[in-house]
Amino acid sequence: MNPLRTTAFLATADAERARAFYVDRLHAELVEDTPFSLVMRIGGTLLRIQKVEQVLAPPYTSLGWQVDDLAAEVRALRERGVDFERFEGMGQDDAGIWIAPDGAKIAWFRDPDGQLLSLDQQP
């Protein structure tokens, strides 16, 4: 049996806006734009963004990526127009980074359809 490879799924109600966000801001590589989905490669994972009438974004993180230097990634994304979320009571620093009890550092942002995405740096 071949090793399994991950494909992540999200959705969009505005494919052009999603395409611009993922390609221009997150530097995803567009693999294919079909009538049904945008297919991208980002961080070594295939991401299929399904084209739908309405996105029902969950209130929790939908997709995240591990990075080596979270502060640098947050700065770079802010420079490309990405806004980071702040959650009351989380004790995030000025950049919006939260340090979990195990030492992991996490920052959250939303895509154009309101889906919560994250970056994390493991201790």
C-alpha cells in the first residue's frame, strides 16, 4: 500500500477573493481552478477549496500550519495585509501570539470566508 498523503479541505463562496488571498497573501501555489474547487499546494499539503453557495465557518480553527519562527511569519503576513485575531482572556502578546501551557506559540487569522486559520511554533 502506498503511504497516505494529506489533502486539506476548506470552502469559499467567492473563488476569486479566496484565490487572491491564498496565492497573494499566503503564497500558495495554484495547481488547478475547476468549476468545483480551487486546488492549491501550500506547506507541502494539497488544499482543495470547494466552491459553494455559502460558507458556514466553524467557530474553531479549520486549518493550521507549523512554522519555525512564528514572530517572523506573523510580521511577514501582516506586511501582506493579513489581520490576526485577538481573543479576550487569552493573554496574547502585541502581535496576537498566545503561548500555550506546553510552550507552543499560536496565532490565528481568518480567510476571506471567515474560516479560522492558525500558525504555530512548537517548543
